[in-house]
Amino acid sequence: MRKSSLLLLALTVASSCTNNNIQNVTPHVIREDPDWIRLEIPKGREAYAIAGDIDKTLLVTTWTKAYYTTDRGKTWKESKNFNGPVPGLLVRNDTTFSMEARAFSQQGDLVGANIVNYFTANYGETWESYFKYYKEYLSEIKPIGRVKSTKGSIYYIKSNSTPTAAGSSSAYVNPSEVIREDSRGQQAIPFPFKQNLLNLHIDVQNRLYIAASGGTYQSENNTFSCCADDMSAIIFISKKPVP
């Protein structure tokens, strides 16, 4: 599907989309950090996919729903109830597609998100059925937990775990890391929060967004308590552009 057709479609349907049942959600206190902005979506449990820009409209999918904010996370509006996680948001010419399934390689490795059922032309204010306007499947796969900056650096999430017992096939989930890969090699970026990280996003200003679980880290056994319905979904945003 060509970009030009997507742009034309976005402009055409923006005015025809019907309003959803939108509710304002007041976030918990945002914790200050010299390098990172931390946003919380109450009762979101886990953040899965991010699109947009904190200075304009920021769209985030959570455990079952999508929310958007136009005031830098001070308040969130319920965008759509997907009744389950949406692991990927693919943006093409201001049209955002909800990718609602995970795609795996033949070896069983997660390669990204696919299968689109809905799209929005205004970063979540309204949604339309994909097949109402499109006749072809969108075959593109949106990477999960892996993004590339405009300067060519690749950022990806490194998941960590500890076996529950020697020789056990089950493991405790440990805090994740974000790795930067460039011409100098690979290294973990400074990230002071102990969280289970789920996805990444880079905006037009080259700021890095990190979607995280709201699970509470328990240092005594190096694992997480997750996820109760009253937990917040967490989003971290770098205050400065990344290399």
C-alpha cells in the first residue's frame, strides 16, 4: 500500500470517524528524574505500544485498552477498548494501525506485531474498522522492542531472568535493560528504573519512549509482582534526543 494513498485516506476519514466513549483518567504522581520523564496510566497494568509525540498527542496501548494524552500526560482519555493487549502501533502518514497479534519466526522467536483490525487518523481520538476502507491485508510486521534513531543507532530491549531453581525450565522475570548498538559496539544506556520493559518508540525529535509493566520489583528475590488490575501502565521518555 503506497504512502500517498494512506495519507489521502487519513485526510478523508478524519472527519467521518465517529466519537468513542471517551473517559478522562487522572494519572498518579509523576516522579521526577533528571534524564527521564515518567508517565503513569492508572489501572493500565502494562504499556504495550506507543505512537505519536508527548508535545502533541501521545497514544499508548495497555492491558486491554488504548489511551491518549494531549497535555503531556497530565490526563489520559480512553481511546478504545480492545479487550486485550495491542502489541504494535504502525504509523504511516499520520494514520496509525493497531497490530493486534504477535508474529514469530519458524524458530519460535518473536519478530514483531501484525494483523490489523482498526486504524486511527488522529492518534486515537477516533477509530475505524480497517476492512471498511481497505481490501488488502497489511502484510508489514512492526518490530517489538526495537527501534532505530535518525542517526543510525539501534535500540533494543534486553530481557533478563533467573531460573527458579537449578536446572529448572521456569524463571523469574528480572529488570530489563535497553541496549544501544552503533559503530562502536553495544552498551546498555543509563536507565535507573528497575522495570519489566515491553516496547520502544522514537518520536520525530529523536526522543526515546519506553513502555513498561507496572509490576513492583522485589529485590529480595530479584523478581516482579505483576499484575493487579489497579496497577498503572508506565511510560518513560528521554528528556533529550538520543544518539
